[in-house]
Amino acid sequence: MFNLILGAVMISFSAVFVKLVSVPPETSAFYRMLFGGLILLGIVLWRRERLKITLRAAAMLLLVAVFFALDLTFWHRSILYVGPGLATLLANFQVFVLTAVGVLAFGERMTWFQMASIPLAVVGLVLLVGLDWQSFSAHYRLGVLLGLLTACCYAAYLLALRRTRISETTGSPFVTLMAVSLLCAGILALLILPEHASFAIPHWKDAGWLVAYGIFGQVLGWVLISSSISKVRASQVGLVLLLQPVCAFIWDVLFFGRRFTLVEIGGTVLAMAAIYLGSVRQPR
């Protein structure tokens, strides 16, 4: 559980890197996966991991990469319209999809702690997103819609990744994430070409931020998550990963001067309470 929590905190910095670079959102997503995949490839070679992947494993990894590419495409665009904090919060509505799948598809039994955490999470996220829909601009509404589409793709990605790690058809988490990252980079490149977006990195500072994005957002964060995701129930995975939007909101305030209200503070407190309750097991 500790690795899962630490990984969620690591990837919470992802939106910060997207905001800092001056390249288009699709391009920053591509370089995150490319740099992260190359770093993971170096780790795999240094550890002398087994690189042989079966056809069945390759198909599973491709499915994971497709969901992740769609996730990043929608999310990076949402960041431009609603900001890093809110875009990440919307993406993490995946908690409800994962919890529902855990109960309905996997037959998991929810503890009293988890049942109490769900309404807290709902109220907390609603307070953070806001209810005054009529006063929002068209771009803001589009950003919210893209954030919700991100949530669906994010949930599908986590479920596919969890299935891949449980079957252990690809060896260590390093091999799994290396293959997913490089496949995802290829898919994102194919999505960028029709839009005539540039792959150019205009400044050395952008290059540094993109490398850091690949290290923290793709290597460290997701290695920790993928190494523990198969050992935690699906409903708990979603609740613990709520740390990502809460931390992203805090970084948005600290680094980009986002204004916040008492209502948003209350939403943050409720979301943190939901994470805690969802992570605590009932005593026997």
C-alpha cells in the first residue's frame, strides 16, 4: 500500500510539468512516454531483465498503451482549459468506475470504511469542481468534458494494467512499463501527425522539464504503482489514487497561484478523509 501511495504522489506532479513547458499538449505527452520509455529500457538492460514477450502479452500491452494514449490526449488538453488541479481532479473520477467494476465484475466485498469513503469522495470532488455551470465559459465546459473522458480512459488503463501485472506475462514491472511507454509514444506520434503539430523542443529548459516529466511522471511514479497494483483490491486502488488530484490541486495553488475558496478547502479535506477511510482495513 505504501508504494501505491508514494506512486500517486509522484504522478501528481505530472500536470505541473505539462503547465511549465511551452510545447503543445500532445507533444509533451509524446516526450513523456518517449523519455520515460527510453529510461526504463536502460533500467531493463542494466538489470538484465528478460525481454522476450509472447504474442498474447504483446496484445495486452498494446491495449494498455491505447487506453493510456487516449487518457493523456484528453487530459493534456483539459489542463489547458481548466488548469492542472481541476483537470487532474476530473480525471480521477476513475475511482467510481474502478469501485463499481471491483464490486460488479470481481465480486469484491466492500468494507464499512470503503462504503463510508465513497460519499465523502463524491461530495469532496463536487465541491472542488464547482456547481455554477451556467457561468462557465465554453472552453471551461469543454475542459470539464475532456476531464471526464480522461476519467473513463484512466479507469480502463488501470484495469488493463492490473490484469497484465496479475497474469505476470511480461516479467517485472520495469519490462511492462517500458513496453507500454514505447508503444504509447508510437500511438501518440500517430495521433500528432494528422494535426501537423511540431515535435520540436524550443528551449533547453523545455527539454529539462520534459526529461523530468518522463522520470517522475512515467518511471518512478508508475513503477511504484504497477509493482503494487496487483496486490491491492481494485476498489482500494481507485481510492488511494485520489491522492493524485488532491496533491495536484495543492501544487496548482503553490506553483501557479490558483485562487481557492473555503468551499474548495472543504472539498480537499473531505477527499483526504475519503482516501484515509478507503485505505484502512476493518479490524477482524
